[in-house]
Amino acid sequence: MDLKIIKYGGKETVENDGDGDGDGDLPFIPPINFANVEDRVYRSGFPQPANFRFLETLQLRSVIYLCTEPYPRENLEFLKSRNIRLFQIGIDGTKEPSVDVLRSIITEALKVLIDVRIHPVLIHCKRGKHRTGCLVGTLRKVQNWCMSSVLEEYKIYAGVKSRDTDLKFLETYDVTYLRQCLHSIIYQYHGYGSKKRRLLSGQDVLHKSRITSV
């Protein structure tokens, strides 16, 4: 399969050129705010149908959806047709949640995220900024990132809409609480120099509280 770089909406995307399936003119378009967090862990804003071809290339097993609104039927059909599991762990995006509320819900999401059996996994909310940024930020704290780097990464994706509540949450989130909850899980990091730190789990960490799995 031949790929070439094209311009789409002012951004670079990848186009399939001549693979023989008749859709060579369709570009692979990532969702907004898409990025690779870790090996087989991705983040983004809400995927649209135009992004489905791109998502197929990730060979996803799971999606962690951080909004309270029902998942659109078209997106559900896409996941079902690719045997991708949906974990909905909703955070109300109409107002800034308190630090205590964020701590409770994000901890539930983090328990799901660190189970490598659900990887490759895509984390997303509406814009891939606040809710997604908080979950990724807590993962970084589990990975022993320094606080300045955790906050810097959050701000890169949140931009001018960085929330003080989110920053305070990330600064005060205590990963020892998570480790106490998941005392049966063994954490092991690989490839420190290559930035490919992985978490290996030997136990089931999927909890039902606040989590809807499809």
C-alpha cells in the first residue's frame, strides 16, 4: 500500500494511494487533538465519521470516553463492527467539577487505563483538553514524571483554556491512593531511555463503579 502526504483543511494528513480497494482518494484524518501518549495508548477529541479510517490503523481494542452524553449511534456501530470495547466514565463538561469529584472519577478511569489487556486504547472527551488532560496527567504521575512536565503537557493541549481546577487537581492528586486501591497490581516500567514505560497487570482491575462498558 502506497501512502502520500496531502493537505486537508490546512493540515497534513496521510492518503492511501493505489491500494486497489477503490478508496485511494480518501485521506486518513486523525481526530482533533490526537496524540500518542504511550505505546498503544492514544488521546484525542471526539472522533467524527471522517476519522474512522484513521482509527482503523490504530487497531484499537478499547475506547475510554470521558463524557456523560450518550455515545452517537454511528460511533457505536463503528466500534461494534471492529470489536472495540467502550468504557464510558462520564465527567460533566458543562461546569468545572470540584477537585474531589475529579479525583473520584479520574481514579476509576485510571484503573481501567493501566490494564494493558485493553490496549491499544484511545482516551477522548469532547475536545481532548480538560477531561482527557486530567486522566493523562494522573498517568504521568504514576510514571513518576516531575510535576512541571505533567502541567506543561496538560497546558499544551488545553491551550488558553487551561483550568485552574484541573491544574490544582493534578498538583494534589496522590498516586499512593491508587496504589493502595490496586495493591494486587505489579507495576513494571520498560525502556526508560526510549520513553516506552509500560504497566504490566496480573490482576483484573476493571471496576463497575461509574463505568459503562459496551
